[in-house]
Amino acid sequence: MKRLLPVIVLYLLSPLVAEFLSGSMSMANLSALLHMVPFYGSGAVLVREVARRSGRGWLALPFLGLAFGIMEEGIVDQSLFNPHFLGAHLLSFGYLPALGIGAPWTVFVLGIHILWSMAVPIALTELLFASHRTEPWLGPIGLGIVALIYVAIAALATVFMAKYMHFWAAPVQLEASAAAALAAVGLAFVVPRSWMKPGVGTLPAWLAALIAFVTGSAFIMVYGAGANVWHWPWQVVTGGTLALLVIMQVFGLVALRSQGWTDGHRYAATAGGLLVYCWSGFGTDAALHGIADRPAHALLVGVMMMLLLLTGWLTARRAGRA
């Protein structure tokens, strides 16, 4: 049960953060969480377990998160290729006819899957259950069951979304998405383990939180406000979001190599990342679902803040015992 509880928590946290805290889904449709848990939860658990079982941990996790994002947006939802996805016209800004994608949307949506669908929920869950943070939570049978659930739900969701959206991407686009997802998984095992060797000093915890919050907030704002408020060219928006995504990954690598990087630092960086969605989700929720949903969304933010405070208290308590 000690190993199963973190799996259950991660199953719930991933879709809650990715879809509801982000504001993409209205709290009025919270029942939809039941449909999202098998897909997001299984994906997050698979990403986490593969990263830990391989011994590469957070060195591999961004690439595995990228693979998850490509699978969802390129094959399941097909938002990377659907010009009328949910009536949002996501591809009209920076459309690349040769690839059939919108460059800004592609970078942005894959980035949020890496960071907030996978990394933040996994990091928060590992901090809640720090005694098993680096260990596998599932045995081979359990991992196989989760993998089967993910594949089955992904297949069903793909068919459902195609019928619901009345759209099916070109075979070459689906094949390219599958190849890109496999390549991302491959990169997770190609990156040299030597990158994990400690070699630099440790940032103060408060600075780790600030960097995570500022860069994450900038990532959200460059895509949203850069395109719709500041009216930047799509090349600037794409380059800006891509640069910020790279900066955040480099920051993660620096943290990975830092001497004396503690759970306190991990908590600070995770808190900074989660707080990005705590503020930005209000804008997304209002834009998609109207201001009437704000009280319910505020309640969710309050719950997530309480969870964050609980995690901080547990982290500080463990540090005091050390």
C-alpha cells in the first residue's frame, strides 16, 4: 500500500493540474476527471516509472514528457494538425503549410505537457512520498497493467476525438507523430549519464523557486499575450517560447548537477512551477468558460495551495529530523 498510494495520488494530480488548474477544463465539468484519469494518470505513472527504473530520473523525464505530449496532441487529440480544433483556430497563427502545423501552438502545447502535465505533478508526488522518491512504485505486473490501460485509453480516445471533431490527420502526419514520440523516448536513454555528475554549486532555494516561477510565467505570457495582446510576429512568439523552454530544461540540468541539492530545493522549484498555473489558470478559465466559473476555479486553486503547504510542511519536517 505504501507504494500504491503515490501511484493513486499521481493518477489524480496529473489531470487535475494539466486540465483543471490550467483552466482548460471548467470545474463545472469535474466529472470529466473520471475520463481523464486513466489517460493522464497512466501516462504520468509510466513516465515516472520508466525514468526511475532506467536510473536516469529527471535526466530522462523531459524527453519522456515530450513523448507523452506528442502522443496526445499529434495522435489522440490531433490538435497539432486540426485547424478547427474546438473552434480555437490554433494553427492560424504561424501556420507552416509544409508541415501542416502552427509553430507557436506546437512549441507551446508540447512545452506545457512536459512541464505541467508531467514534471510538476510527478515532482509534487515524489515530495509527498519522499521516502520512496527514487524507487519504483510498481512491480513488472503493475507497470504492465498501467501500460495496457494507457494504450487502450489512448486508442479509444483517438477514435472518439476523430468522430467528435470530424477530423482525421493525414497518415503521414500520424506516422511522423509516432516517429517523433519514439525518437523522444530514445533520446531519454541516449543522453549521457555523465550529465548527472555533481559539478556545480547549489542555488539558494528561494532563487530556485523564483527562477521556476518567472520562467514558467514568461512561457505562458509570451504565447498568450505575445500573440493576442502585444501582437508579436509568430516567429518571435515561437522563438521566445522555445528559448524559455530550453532555459527551463537547462535550469533543471544545473539543478541535477548541483552539490547539496536537497528536498527543500526540489520543493521550491516545484512550488514555483505550480504557482504559475495557480495564477494563469484564472485567465484561461475566464476566456474559455466565462467569469461565472471563477469561484469554483478559486476553490481548486485553494485546494492546490493547501496541498502545496502540506508538502512544504512535510519537507521541512523531514529536514529537521535529518
